[in-house]
Amino acid sequence: MTSIKEQAAISRLLSFLQEWDNAGKVARSHILDKFIETNQGKTAPELEQEFSQGASLFLVRLTTSLRITYMTDSYLEKLLRSIGIFLSAVSSNRYLIEFLEVGGVLTLLEILGLEKIKEEAKKESVKLLQVIANSGRTYKELICESYGVRSIAEFLAKSKSEETQEEVQVLLDSLVHGNPKYQNQVYKGLIALLPCESPKAQQLSLQTLRTAQPIIGTTHPSIVDCVLKVLGTMHLEVQYEAIELIKDLVGYDVRQALLKGLVALLIPSVKETSKLQAKILSGKDLLKWGCLGHGRAVSCLTAAPSSDPSVLQLTPSLPMFLQQAAAAKAIGVLARNDMSIAEELLYLRVVRGLMAAMGNTDHSNSQRLASLTLECFVQMFPLVAEHVRKCMGEELYQLFLSNAEDLYMKIDSIQADILAANTVNVTKALCLHGSSYSMNTLYGSRDSAQMAYLTHFEEDVESKE
């Protein structure tokens, strides 16, 4: 027989459950407020004690209410937070299984895709998915098998709250780790996010890709084009993450494709340039591109040949020239970090590309960054200095040496044209001299350790050929 104390506790539980069953929306909202306030952070044994060993009876009511009302957003945030108290409690595996058995994961994922649901409720849904994913490999696989990666990635791209997007990043990072069966699916989902319109989503995806890449071990072919396109962003925090990822990717099998792509961005194709020159955009459209309304002088606009002063023409600039400037910056970062990469870039005619970008008077940032990167190559390789000097002429070359960063403000239109139309071909000189070409001529004076490294690199290249 049960004691009087136990009977009283059971009676209180039944009374509480009856109150919930008979309550309307407003009353249930108040019940949830009180539950959250008094039970936040409790362990599973403490919850059982609170509910006289019948906590699951209340949890099943919460999950039932969730399945019935989640599309209406009625007290949904409080409902999810209450379920979270059960799932995140220490020793709560039983509650987790009970929630999953009634289709909890599918419900949470569906909430992310509903437009009428408030952002706060969606954030709570993401937090519950984090709890589930952190419970072990089996649960991560369950989320992925429920088409979770696609739902989560789409929500990250569409979310308007940076705080919520950061919670989604934590979830995706969890799904990458300790999930060998589906880690490639998450990796591809992150790559698919890169072309999205949300700068925050791009930034977070790039960060997570840096974490995921060493776990995956191999690269997906599409990652090169996706990362290079991201360089066209106007958001410096996104550009920074893209360059950081590029620094990692040159250690994988996409190195050659990545370097070729960066050099190609230094000289926009005639076809793409003509396409942009012909496009007329209204002031409203330019706001979308980010050219107006930010209090910055962006060299990308000219007056259109039209009687309507509100119509402006986009010169061959955004996003092509933004890519050009970012590519020049990325090349400089890579060359300074690794001598072997700098030499590979020479064979890809990077010097010609950098000088062409220096002559781009439509985009001063391209000129400045290309000039700084060219200065790096000139200082590293006397052969490059020789060819650059010959092409520029003594006056312009001395101006370049004196202050590479400010050169774009000092050159005239003729000098800019010389740079833009240059035909410098350091590669040709390298190929003509071949292996007999003096290492001292190419690299100048180096210490013995560095020379040994460079000699080893040359031998390695020859063996591959």
C-alpha cells in the first residue's frame, strides 16, 4: 500500500494534469511559464521527484500539444522551451527516446520551414535539435535521415536573425563531427550555402567548412567555383573567411584549380565585361547591389545616356571588380605564406594579371591591392623585378618602388593604359631557361636552407612532368 504522503503526491500530479487538460491557450501559457521558471536546469531524477515519478505523463502532453498546435504558433516558444527542460536534463535519455518515438525530429525540422512561425520559436527548435545531435551518433544520423541537413541549411540562408543563424552554425558543426555516415552530406550542404544572399549565412558556412574540411579529408569539385564567387562580396567579414578557407584549400587536391581561378579573376573576360556594360539599373536596383546608401564612395557608377537622371549605368565593376581586388589580396596572402605557391603563381602568369589590375582605373581598391601584391613578387624574385621594370619604364617603376600602396593615386591615364595592356610573360622566361636557369637569378641571394628547399621543389616539379 502507498503511504499517505505518496497518495497526496499522486493526487497533486493528477490534479495538475487535469488542470492542463482542461486549460485553454492562455491558461496553458501561464502553466508553461511557471513550469519553466521552477524547473529550469533540473536533472531527470529531480523532475521525477517533482512529478511524483510521473514526469513522462506531462512530457507526453507537451509533445502532443506541439504536434497539434505548432502550425498556429500558439505559445510555441514556451512549449519548445518546456520540452527542452526534459531533453537537456542530466540522465534524460528516456525522455529523449519518448520524444523521438512520436516524430519529434520531423516536427522540429518542419517548424524551421514555416513562414508564419516567429524567429524565437525557430531558434528554440534549433536548440532542441542541438540537444538531440549532441546525444550521440545515432541521433545525428536520425536528423540527417529525416532530410535535416537540407531543412537546416535552407533555414540558415533565410533567417533574418544573426543570433539564430549562429545557433544553426553550432548545430551544423555538431552534425559534421562524429557522423561519418552523413558528414559528406553536411559538407555538401555547406558548399551549397555559399551562393546564398545572406552575408551572415555565407560567413558562418565558410567558418564551418574550415572545420569540416580536415574531417572530410577530400574536396568536392564545386568548392573552388563557389569560394571564388564569394570573393565578389561587399562584406569584408565574408571575404576574410573566404580567404582563410582558400589558405586551407591549397593544401588539398584543388590547389591548381584554385590558383588558376584566382589568377583568372585578375583580368575579367571581355564577354563578362561587355555584359555588365550593357546593363542599366535603376537607383533601387543599385541599393540592392550595395552601391548606394552606405555612405561610401564606390567607384562603380556612371551617369546613363538617358534623359532620366534617376537612371544610372553600372560599369564593369560589381561584383567582378570586387572579385578582382579580393583575388589580388588572396594571392598576396598565399605568396607571402608559401614560396612554392608563389613560384607556381609565376608559371600561371600572375605578374601580367596583377599589372593589368593595377591599370583598372574604375576600381581603386583593385589597383591598390594588386600593387601591394606585385611588390611582394618583385621583392621575392629579381627576375620579376627585371620584367616589371622593363614594362613600366624607369619613372613609373621608381614611383612603384617608393610607395606601392599609393601608386594608383599618382599614375596618369597613359601609365594606367600601359599597365592594363601589359604583356609581361615571366613564364616564358622561366620556360626558355628551364632547369639550367640560375637559381640565384630567379630568387636572388638566399640562405643555404632556403636554397635547398627550392632546389627540392624544382626537382619535384620535374619528376611530375
